[in-house]
Amino acid sequence: MLPLVYHECYSDLVLPERHRYPIGKYRALYQYLLQVGIPDDWIDCHATPATQAQLALVHQPEYIKALCQGALDDKAMRRIGFPWSEFLIKRSLQSVGGTIRTMQLALQHGIALHLSGGYHHAFAGEGAGFCLFNDLAVAAAVALQQGADKVLIFDCDVHQGDGTALLFGGEPRVVTASLHGEKNFPARKQHSDWDISLPTQCEDAAYLEAVHSSFDYLLRLHQPDLVLYDAGVDIHKDDDLGLLHISTQGVYQRDHFVLKRCREQNIPVAAVIGGGYQRDINKLAAVHSQLFQAACAVYEPAQVLNWPC
Ligand SMILES: [Zn+2]
């Protein structure tokens, strides 16, 4: 059983023509997984939208209220990068709820994957870079509330998890780690507990070495009882916003390594798909699918699926 959390609203947001964000990728990924033969009972559509109380564990109440009511000023909305709409709020709350549910399913089953999530640029009182609410931070805070002692957020999106880093700067029970492109957004980096800045055009071997050594070190040092893993694929060589040069096979090897280590050490892992900005939605879905292919290999090796490569 490999729980996959999904909601049909993720891709239903209507954006202006030529908007930078590949909003269709969530549905494309879902359909890709159905095509390879993912069993129906792995799909979990039972997440409920994040509540105000859950959001308020990491976000300022005034920010939550203003954003939900459409009362943020234009500058603040430009920083987020989406035009405000009621549906934007609905899908964002559903996405945060989805990551919370993924975390809870991971605690039950050892592994769960979210076909959304990774909105790591959202701070306590402002959003940025297509991120309204920080789902990883909210899920970590809910996990603490439910009794977790130590949560590791291992963020491999090409952009630094600056919001997450700042939100947990004073919280020793949440360890923030970010492996990101040194020249990628955000220009002004925050201090995670563990930051690795990767050079532009970094290739598979150097990248995987950084992932392996960082993850092993962090597991040994902190012995977390939950890992939240941001498996962003904007590290890919064909990504429109990333500056690294990682192959599709490199993405698979990264995800396989992280999940295998969690399984070997019996640490529950909740993974989110994170960033990925290729304009060709089908190619992008294929790169995001590497996480799911790796999870099947590690957790459900007997399940026969028709992966195209
Ligand atoms: Zn990113």
C-alpha cells in the first residue's frame, strides 16, 4: 500500500494565458500514474482543506485573513505571482490539507506521497514565488502538536526553502535542510539548519554525492521520527527556471536513495512533488513521476506497473 494524496481541484485554477506556472501538471501527473496502472485503492482523496487554526500554527492571523478575503495589496500579490481569486484560496487550502493528510498517512503506513505541495517560500506574514501558505511548515507543526519529537524537512527543490528556514529558526524540534542552486531564486537566502548551495550547471554525480552525504549525516545526527521530503524536479536539465543540469535518471536516483534510507531506518516519510516548470506538461509529469516510480521500487517492489522507462 502506497498512499497517494490527490485532489482534482489542484489543476482547476484558471490562470491568464502565458502565465509562467504549469498549473496543469497535477492532473497530468495523476493521469500518468493511472496509465501506468497504479491501483485505485492507493489514491487517497480524503484530505480536507487546512483549517485557520492549522495555518495559524505558522502564519500570522492577519495575513491568513487578508489573503483569504482578497485584501492583500497588489504588491503582496505580485510577490506571490498569482492573481487573487476565491478558487486560488480554495486550491491552496486544499493543497495544505493534502500535505497534512500525507504526513498523517506516512505515520500510519511508513510512506505517503502528495501529488502537490512544496510551497516553501511562504513566510509567517507574506507569500512569495507561487507560494501562499507553507504546507511543509504547517504539516511539521501539526506533527509536533500530535506528539512528534523531531521532524526533518529535507528540501531538494532547486530553490532554497527560505520560508521554511525562517519559520523554524527558533524551533529545535524541526530541522530544516535545503539543497539548492546558489544562483536560483530567492536572491536573498535565509539560514536553514543545513544549507548546501550547488553551482550552476551542477551534474548528476556531484549532485547525488551532496544528497547522499547530507541525508546520511542529518539522519545520523538528528534521528528524526518523521521526514518531510520536498522532491522538487526543477533541478532537471530541461527545467525552465532551474539552473542545474540533472538528468531524469539522476532525479530517480535521488528519490530512490532518500526513500530507501527512510525504509531501512524505519522512519516515516511524507513526500511532496515540489517545483517543476517545464512548459511541456507531459514531459514534466514524466519527470515528477520518478518519485512515484522510486517509491514503488522501494516500498512495493512486487507491484507490476507499466513504467515507460
Ligand atoms: Zn522550486
